[in-house]
Amino acid sequence: MEVKLMRNILDSNDEIAAFNRETFAACGVVVMNLMGSPGSGKTTLLEKTLARLVDKIKIAVIEGDLFTAKDAERIERLGVDVIQINTAGGCHLDAAMIQKACTSLDLDVISLLIVENVGNLVCPAEFDIGENFKAVVLSITEGDDKPLKYPLIFKESEVVLLNKVDLLPFTNFNLQSAREDLTTLHPTIKIFETSCTKGTGLDDWAAWLLGKAAH
Ligand SMILES: Nc1nc2c(ncn2[C@@H]2O[C@H](COP(=O)(O)OP(=O)(O)OP(=O)(O)O)[C@@H](O)[C@H]2O)c(=O)[nH]1
Ligand SMILES: [Mg+2]
């Protein structure tokens, strides 16, 4: 009974996600679903990325958060259009939430829509929101065992940002073994090593994202 209910929820989510995807394509919007654990650095990376790209393309952001508008306020300060979704305790965004949020955006003028999902390494990966691609942030302080422990999100994501590399000297995180595990799970995954405090890797990442938005 429970299994059937979950299947029904996912089926109806997939239908709305397909509708979202068609709408985005018709409007020429590329959509990135940005996922990762709480505190991995999603919003900070977004701030650094927007600072590099706002002069080049029109970007909008949807912020997913359980209860607050704290992240949306950070993005708004950069002068970027941002819509807040509060899930009221829900652990992920779904396609219907994105569909509703998009009614407040002028999709025809946006080239890149970035959706920061709720901080969680499990549930967001299970829900298609109609994005073009998923990205996952894994921070150094979380440990190098996370790809194998939470494989779905790394299998689903086209790109992974290994963030907070400035903290490598203070942890036992093994970059080589994390890279090997990521590539075993997902042979074509693109890997960036980033530090939002030192600026490492951010220009390369922003250039890659700009390339995605141009397609
Ligand atoms: N040392 C270091 N700290 C970082 C880096 N990136 C982010 N942080 C810090 O990590 C903390 C969490 O960053 P956020 O960007 O709020 O993380 P988040 O993933 O958006 O968190 P949630 O939205 O709550 O899931 C903040 O104190 C950031 O300043 C980094 O590259 N290095
Ligand atoms: Mg955040």
C-alpha cells in the first residue's frame, strides 16, 4: 500500500516535471537543480557564481527552504530576482512547487534559472522538478565516504562541486579516493574543486555554467 502510494506520488510529480521542462524549453530557459547537505555551501557558491555571471546573462533563482527566507534575502541583496519556496518541513522541492513559483517569474527574459533545493543528500535526488541538469555540492567537512553512502544524488548529478577545499589541511578528507568513488558511480561526472573563501575553482565553475546556459 505504502509502495503504491509512493509510486503514485512520483508518477504525478513526473507529469508536472515534464510540463515544466517543456515550458522552460519553449521559453529558452536552462534550469539547474542545485542540491547538497545543509551547510555544504550552496548559497555561498550561488553568491560567488552570481557575482561572476550577472553581467553576462539574465539569471533568476528559486530558493527552497524549510521555514525561512534567509537564503533568498542573501540572493536579493545581489539584485537578482529570487522566489522563496517554504516547504514547511518538507525535505525536498517537487515539480508542482516549481511550477507555482514560476508563475511569479518572467521566463521569457531569463536565460538561466538556478534552484537551490532543500539541504539534504537524499530526498531532492528522487524528485524531478523539470530541470535540465542536477548539480550537487559536497563539502570537505562532510567526509570522503559520502558518495558511496548516498549514491543516488551523485549518480543523478551531472556535476559535483567539492567545496571548502581550503579546509583540506584540517580534515582527513582524501580527494583522490572521493574522485575515484565519484567516477565509479558516475563515469562522466564533472568535478570541480572549489573554495568560496579563497576563490579556488570559482572562475572555472562559472565559465562551465555559462557554457551550459548558452546551450
Ligand atoms: N571554509 C569555508 N567555508 C565555506 C565555504 N563555502 C561556504 N562556507 C561556509 O559554510 C557555511 C554554510 O554555507 P551556506 O552557503 O549557507 O550553506 P548551504 O548549503 O546554503 O546551507 P543550507 O541552505 O542551510 O542547506 C557558511 O558559514 C559559509 O560561510 C568554503 O568554501 N570554505
Ligand atoms: Mg542555502
